[in-house]
Amino acid sequence: HKMRIIALAALLSVATGFTAIRAPVGRVTKIPVLNAANPAADLTGKVAFIAGVADSTGYGWAIAKKLADAGATIIVGTWPPVLKIFQIGLRKGDFEADSELSDGRKMEIAKIYPLDAVFDTPDDIPESVATNKRYAGLDGYTISEVAKSVEADYGKIDILVHSLANGPEVTKPLLETSRNGYLAASSASAYSYVSLLQHFAPIMNEGGAALSLTYIASEKVIPGYGGGMSSAKAQLESDTRTLAYEAGRKHGLRVNTISAGPLKSRAASAIGTGGKKTFIEYAIDYSKANSPMAQDLYSEDVGNAGLFLCSNMARAVTGTTMYVDNG
């Protein structure tokens, strides 16, 4: 009887890609392993475009690393005002340690495209932006233009990751948020995902995947996360379900979002509270004190979930919000 249990565990290990180990008390415990050796997780030959990468501290970078580890070619879109800083940092090797993959290789970003995701076409760019010195020497940074450039460079791509958000009045309570601030948060943080899919879906291979990042403020009251950002995240999650249906039927694509717990990234750290700690520091402390899993959350945790959702392991998963926040 004992041998039958061991044999069954071995069969399950092969069938599911899980690794089985024997616990000290004699029980068999299955530990899930996201392993590039698993054919369903192999992204060799796939091209992934990650929108919103400008440093190595955020979830976009973590997802890019996991996709690269699985064999994908990584190309990114970076907000023009920070593009030069990011490029200089890459050339100086500032991100070398954060680029190391599981086999010792370094993640290579094949190409960086300037991308401002609040503009769909060149006609949308106001004069104040077109003449801004932070945009000097740059063109082709609207969503439609970047999609055309990616198509010219790579033909078809397989994975689209939306890792960007902005709310100019994020430090204001919703009750004090202006119409312009509210709409700006929605434009940059939610509609940008819709527009990216509009323009990239036609150049994505059937069976491809789109992924975004959301936050629990979409459904719970999180004081300090204001300016309409909570509303924008709720929009993003609702749009994910509708886009999953439409892009699935029209293009054969899967569309999901990850509700990630708080991480002290560069962007999140910019949200102040007026107190001794930043908003994100309070959020991290609260999350760790109250989560079922009282442990630190790492960007790698979200990267692993991103790999799962963007790979063939999740071929039947679409329109979902996956929570990666220790519960």
C-alpha cells in the first residue's frame, strides 16, 4: 500500500510539473516549481513587450526577469522623461546585480522604446509636451507608433505586460480630487491598458497573453491611495474581464491582471503621507501585520505569478484577477 502511494506521487509529479519530496514524518508533500525545464513554461522564441520599466525595483522588472529566465526576448517601453536616466544606468552597470538569472546569465533588454502611454497617436500630443526639454530629441513615443515600431523590428510578439500607472493627485483624498486629476489617473492607469491591447493585439501571435498590475484599493478602502487611483484600479480589473472576452474571441489572446501587495519600488515610494513614513512603508507594515502569511513580499513572488500567467501553464486562465499579496 505504501509503495502505491509513492508510485502515485511520482505519477503526479510527472503529470503536473510539481516536485515531490518526502517530509520528515513520512508524508509526501508537493512543492510547485516554476521550472524552465517544464515545456509549458518554456518561452524560447517568444517576444515579450513590457510597458513601464524604468529601473530594477518594480514589478515590471521582476516579471521581465522571469520571462527572460524562461527564454523570452525582452523589449521594454520606458516613459520619455526617465528614459535617458534608465539608459545611462544600464550602460554603467547599475542594474547588473538585479539582472542575474537563475543560470548565472544576465537579463538582456533587446531594445528600449520611448513610450508615453497617455497618448495614442501623434495628434494627441499637446504642444507643451512636444516642446518639453524632457522629450527633446524623441519621437514615435505614442502607443500606436510604438506598436508600429515593434512590428517593424520583430513582426509578431507573444506577451504584453502593462506595468505602469500615474495619478497626479494621488496624495489627495478622493473627496478633494479634481476632475482633471481623476481623469488623468484613469487615462494613465486604466485606459492605457485598453489602448495598448487595441494597438498590440493585431501584432500578437494567437495564444499570446496580456497582463497588467492592479492593487487591492480597487475593492477596499486604502487611505492615502487617492486622486482617483482606487477608481482607476477598479476600472482596470473590470476592463480585464471585458478585454479577455473581446481579445479572446477576436485575437485568441488571454488577458489577466495581478493584484500585487505593496512593494517599496521607486514609483510607490514617491507617494507621501506627510508623516514620518511614506504611504508605501505604512502599507507594507500593515500588510505584514495583518496578512495570513506574515512574511515579506518580494518582487520575485509577483514575477513567478507573471511567468505562470504569460506561459502555456495558464492556457485556460483568462479574465482573472490573481492576488499575490500574502492573502
